Amino acid sequence: MALLQISEPGQSTAPHQHRFAAGIDLGTTNSLVATVRSGVANVLQDQDGEAIFPSVVRYDKHGVVAIGKAAREQAAEDPYNTISSVKRLIGLSAEDIAESAAGMMYKLEKNDSSVPRISTAAGPKTAIEVSADILRALRERAELSLGGELTGVVVTVPAYFDDTQRQATKDAARLAGLNVYRLVNEPTAAAIAYGLDQAEMDATIAVYDLGGGTFDISILKLERGVFEVLSTAGDTALGGDDIDQAVVDWIISQQGIDVGNDAGLQRSLLDQARSVKHQLSSADSAQFELQHGDTSISASVSVDTFNELLSGLLERTLKSCRSALRQAKLKKNQIDNVVMVGGSTRVPAVRAAVSAFFEKEVLTDINPDEVVAIGASLQADVLAGNKPDSDMLLLDVIPLSLGIETHGGLVEQIISRNTTIPAARAQEFTTYKDGQTAMALHVVQGERDLVRDCRSLGRFELRGFNPVVAGQARIQVTFQVDADGLLTVSALEKASNVHAEVQIKPSYGLLDSEIESMIRDSMTNAEQDVAARMLQEQRVEAERAVEALDAAMAKDADQFLDQSEKQKILDARASVLESNDTGDSEAIKKALRGLEKVSEIYVSRRMNASIGEAMKGKNIDSYAKQDNPS
Ligand code: ADP
Ligand code: MG
């Protein structure tokens, strides 16, 4: 804005302020938010002192009615409107979901959109919107606790998430009004929490993450500050929920209970099993007590019995560990550190089994359900610029290769997996037919040679270049991946200098217009807040402009302006002050623009004069040196 140029030199700008940054672990079962204060990372709690926020949202016709713990407690009452485990759906197409949503009980809307929408009392909801509601609640918790607005966040995602799932997660954060500094892989965040990235030595790290409904094992290699995901394996249907179910099955068989179709009894049994399981993490036995209708149970569960129930599940996780090692072409003894992540690794038998498998002590000092959020917050703090002396710059890698479809449905890889990001690579292609003047580009992600085995990320066209014989055109295709792993592809035909570019908007994500309208929708509630904030900002800007103008005019108005020019500026200044009292931010904006316009001449004369001064000074100086050597 031109007016700002006349502010006096030496007028202070805001000193470096501590920026509020947070790390968010957006989990399938539970989510957490953490932040760094006085150099220490901590998870943030709600009023009841709970850090864990169940990733559950319940809707009614007005929108969100319950979220977090309250929503989880109401799940049995209103199963179709209480959405949990939505992370399993994020970034997937309706087709993907048909394959992977076995066991999910929601009703999906039937429509033409490729983005699946869950039917709820509040209307159709995409996984992105449900995730945004969770993120919004975490944002509120953080802002309440920090006493200010968040400048930015780091959100974690599973290492195996592809571009579409990452983009969808970012969209959810955007919808929740969060500025995402970066997405970081969950296992990488856990390793950061343990300070493994600060170690002098390069290391190979296994991250064993047993959560509520999923198991992931990731093998990371840390080399000169860069984390590389060597391999990932796991089971998307294995976690604490299965342990609860195993306890319930045992109780049923012991007590000879018939659950029948009683969903309420089923739910109560599972709740009680979970409570017993939690107790057994720190006791040798626990009481299973239940009173539901005619059913009454009182049974003691010993830790030995519990461990037996667990052994099958544990063996399955170890099988995945073997597979991850095989993929990474590593032996157990080449793993330097084993990091335990996920609430279910609080179970002592799980720790013991993993420790026995890798033949070394496992890292458990940091709460396994908090460790991912803690690592994310450490990253966020650095990215916010709160640690100016820190040279810790986390580099991440591309999880799956990126390429382009060539003739015959083949994939030409442009950036291969595990390339450090940000990254840019260019490759030249040519035309297939004589006289071709356009080219269709199809961007895919995956490790396979055939397009049909990879995931389609997007298509675009390069049109209007000069026709030449087949094979003679030179088309340079550039892939650029930013620090979040998100891709921009551009193409340039050199001879005619025709250029085209796309930011990859995944086919199964949301359209930009859809996101914009969702953001608008989400703002209607907060419309008044927004209006108030805008008015306040306009007022401050108006005051600042008038102050700067006054200071300048006191100094040199007579030197640069004639009487009528001066009067015009003073009139415009009066309108700004007048509008400032109205409480109408549009009026203030208009008056400011008016002032800016009539002051342009003054600003430019002052600028020219000061440039002239500077030049003069320099000239004299240099003449003095060159021409008068004596
Ligand atoms: P996710 O990453 O899948 O969102 P979490 O890492 O928060 O989930 O893990 C949630 C699981 O951890 C639940 O099944 C919960 O019962 C289990 N869990 C939490 N605390 C304990 C404990 N003390 N003992 C055993 N299991 C626990
Ligand atoms: Mg988790």
C-alpha cells in the first residue's frame, strides 16, 4: 500500500514475537494436540485434564452436537449419526471404500460425485469435513490454552498415505481454519520426539505403532538429518479394539452368556473389557463387573489369561515386522532403535514381545499415545521460527513414485520414491504422431509399470504447439514436490514456448470450489467474529496511515505540495477519521483508498527526493575518493 511508504524511518515494526504453533496427531481412534512452551513439548488437556480426544463426531440437523469423548459415549445410542474412524475413509474414492469399508456401518450417499459422502442428520458429510470438525475442536483447545491464535500447525499422517490422502488431510486442516506448515509422517514424528534426529550418528529405526484399530510398522533410516521410509507394513484391522473383543469373547464363553442382538449389551461388554484391559497394564488381575438387564457378570481376569488371549494378535504384528524387515532388506540386528507408539503398546506383554523380537530394549519413556503429537509439536515450533538458532530442518521423502503415462499405458517414473523433498525433476518427452499439436499428460503415483496398476493423480493438456514430425517435438515435463509432498506438474514445448501447469488436485479429493464453499459455510457461523475482526483491522490500519501522514506532513508538506494539493490530502484525511468512527469497515476501506490516491503525488515526490539525496551523497563520496587521491 502506497501510504505505508511515507512512514518515518526508525518507526518500530513489531519485535519478533513468539508464534503459537502446535503439533496435531489426527488419529483413527484418538487425536491429540501438543505445543512447545519454554522449550518443553507437552500435550494440551481439556478442562477435565484429559489429553486424549476421541476422533468421534455426532451430528444432528443443526450440525455437530457432540464431539470427542461425549460423542464416543453416545455412539451406541445414535450409531448412524455418530461418525468414528473417519480417517479410514479420508482421500478414498467411493470405489476404494467399497473394498476397504468392510465393518463400517455408515450409510453412504448415492450421487455422481466421486467423493463419498456419509449420510448424517446434518446432511451428507465427506471424510474431509468430519476430520475438519475434529481439527477445529483441537484448534479451539490449543487457542484457549495458549491464549492466542495459532500461527501454524504440523499435522501427522501415516507413512503409507498417498498424495490423495495427504491432500485430503491438508484440505481438512484448511477447512478448520488451520495454517499447515507441513504434514509429517507419524513414525517420523515419533522418532523426533525421542530426539533421534538430533543424534550424531545415522541410525535405522523401527517404529511399532499399535493403536485402537490399526497396526503399523515402519522402518526409517536417518542419514544426515534426512528420514527415509525404507518400508512400511501392518494391518488396517488390528488394534486395541480387537483386544477388547478377545476379552469379551472369553467372558462370554466362560459365563455362558447369550448376547443375541442386544447392541446395548454388546457395547457395555466392550466398554468393560476395555476398562479391564487398561487396569491389567499395571496390575496382575482385574475385576470384570457388569450389570445389564438380566445379565450380571462378576469375574476376575488374571494377567496370564489376558496375555494368552493376546498371543494370536501379537504374533500377527510380528509377522508384519518380519515382512517390513524383508522389504527393507535388513536383519533384526541392523535396527538401532525401536520406538513404541500407540495406546495399545502400554500393555506390558506387547512391549515384552516386541523387545524379544528385536532382541533389544524398546523406547517407551514418552507416553506411547502422546509421542506422535509431541514430535509434531517440536517440528511445528522450529517451522514457526521460534528456535532461530536451531538448524534442525526435517527433510522427508516421497512415499510413492511419481510419473507420467507414456504411449501404451506405461509409466515413466519422474521422481522415484524416497527422494528427499522438496524436490524438482524435469524430463523431456516427444510426440508420437506426425503433426501433433497437443499432448495429453496423465500423472500417476505408484511403483508399478502399468498405468492401470498405479493411482491416477490427474490429467492435463498441453495445446497449440507447432506441428512437427513424430519424435521431433521436445516437451519438457517438470515435477515439483513441495515440503508437504504435494505435487505441481508443468509442461513446456520449447520451440513454440507453449506452457501448461497443474497443481495436482487428486481425482478423489474435493474440487477447489467445493472446498471454498465449505470454508464459506463454516464461516457463516463465525461471520460476526470475522466482521468484527475485519473492522478492527481496518481501524488500526486507518490510524496507522493517519499517524504516518501527519508525521511526514509536519516535516515537509510545504516543500513538496502546493496549497491545493495539501488541502486535498487534508480533506481525504478527515474522511478517513470520520469513517473510522462509523463502525463500517467497507467505508473505512474506501476512505483509506481515497487518501492513498490523493497522497500518491506526495509519496512519489518524497521518494524521489530521498533517492536523489542518497545518490548525491554517494556521488560526492566516490568523486572524493577517485578524483582527489591526494
Ligand atoms: P490411534 O492411533 O489408533 O488413534 P491410540 O494410539 O490412541 O489410537 O490407541 C488407542 C488404543 O489404546 C485403544 O484401543 C485403547 O484402549 C488403548 N489403550 C490406551 N491406554 C491403554 C492402556 N493403559 N492399556 C492398554 N491399552 C490401552
Ligand atoms: Mg496413532
